[in-house]
Amino acid sequence: MPDDSTRSKTNAKTSAKTAAPAKPLRRCPICNRPAAEASRPFCSPRCRDVDLNRWLSGSYVIPATEGDEDDVE
């Protein structure tokens, strides 16, 4: 019969295998605070609006060269 120290080691190994992996904490891309579920991936409606404003004002731009235009005929 196994002694108590062997039993506790076995239980620790078993519980470590069955524990669900921790979900990594997402951070807000604007202020780096933890993201809120309601405003995901942002932490608040304010940060969500800041990001939208950056897109609409042209702060986020994908650089292109003059030879990249596909619509030229």
C-alpha cells in the first residue's frame, strides 16, 4: 500500500494534468490595460473610439509604392 507522501505526489500530478490552461490576458492596443469583454479588444468605449478616430483621420496608413496600383488600365 502506498504511503501518504506517494499519494499526494500522485494527486498533484493528476490535478496538474486535468487543470485547464490559463487563458492569456489580452491588453488594450491603445492604453495597454486589460481588455474588457464588452469592448474587446479594447478596455473601454473611449479606447475603442480613439482607435476608430485614428482609422478615420488617416493615422493608420498602409504604405504603398506607385507601382502597386491594380486599377490602372
